[in-house]
Amino acid sequence: MYVDSINAIKKISMLHNQANRLTTPLPPILPKSIARLSWSAFGDLFIQHRLRLLHKLSEQDLIDLEGEFKACKDRFSFESGFRKEIEGMKNDMSFDDVWRSIGIIYPLLRIFCGVIASSFPGTS
């Protein structure tokens, strides 16, 4: 039992290294991360968090989410003003601040990012 407790503590502490830096990457929750995300990575995140997404979104919303992701990626690729707006967002801005204007256009992506941001690494 003692050994099990020690192993559980090791798993928790492995989220940070000795310099107190994360050992696992943070999920892509900022608009610029989402716009640069590959289709395959988006699909992996979608599958990983699908059950959690169903608490916030309907089945139809999940279908529509793919369209929003495509629209956001296309707009980021082809509209320089949109790309500049997204790239100009600082990494230390709050979730609400970075999604304030973009979330109006892409509300399902905002919810998607909120869901993956609120999960702990390895627990989804």
C-alpha cells in the first residue's frame, strides 16, 4: 500500500520537472494555436475530449464544430488582417480576452477550447 501511494505521488509530480516547468505540453487553446493545428491533431483532440464535449454541445454542434475549424483555418491562411489579429494576441492574455472577438464568429471553437483547457493532462 505504501508503494502504491509513492507511485501515485510520482505520477502527480511528473507534471512538472525540477525547475517547476511543465513536462507535458499545454493543449492548444489559443486562437493562434487552433489556426495552426493540423486536421489530424484536431481530430485526435476531438476524439480524446468527445465525451466531455457532449456535456456542452449537441451532436449537431459537434458536426458543425468541424466546419468552424475549417473556416477558421481557411480564414487564417487567406486573410492577412485576420491572421495579423490572431498573431498579435499575446500568450499571457486571459482566455476570455483572446476569444472575445474570435469567439463571436467561432462560438463552437471557443467552447471546444474551453473544454480542453479545463481538463487535466492525462485525465480526459
